[in-house]
Amino acid sequence: MRATYGTVRESKRNVIYAVRMHDAVLELHETEQVAGRMRDWLAHRGESSADVVVVQGETKETLRLFGAPYSVNRVRAAMFSAAIQWMPIEFD
């Protein structure tokens, strides 16, 4: 599975992380695993309280976002205004 991530700045100290899964349709428990792996990756970098949204789908019609409702709305708005820069990420 190929994954990318991007950030949505909430405030000077708060960031929401979006993880986009490409070429795969995940089950709910798999999206929770991806979010957990991203939180582990962030904790390793010193960010222990980051909010994570998992994104799958390639078009507006197939787009599905998973996470806390407020964060999902912020990520969706940022995606539709092209305000997220996606960077590759690999989970070991």
C-alpha cells in the first residue's frame, strides 16, 4: 500500500495530520490501524497528542475520511481548497 501524509494547521501549536491511502480500500479496523501507526510515528518524533485523519479514495465521489468529526471537516475543507501538500510516508 502506498501512503502519503499532509498537515492542516489548526493553530500555532495544533496540527491535524491526514494520512492518504492509495491503491487500496481499507476496512474500518484497518483505518484504525493506519491511524495508530501514524500516531506511533508522530510519538517517535515527539508529537504525542496529534489528531490523525485517514483518507481513502481518489475522487470527490469516492473520498472517505475517518477520524474525529471536527478534524475530518477541517481536512476535507483543506483538501477541497488544495491547501494540503502530500508527502510520501512508509510505516515499518
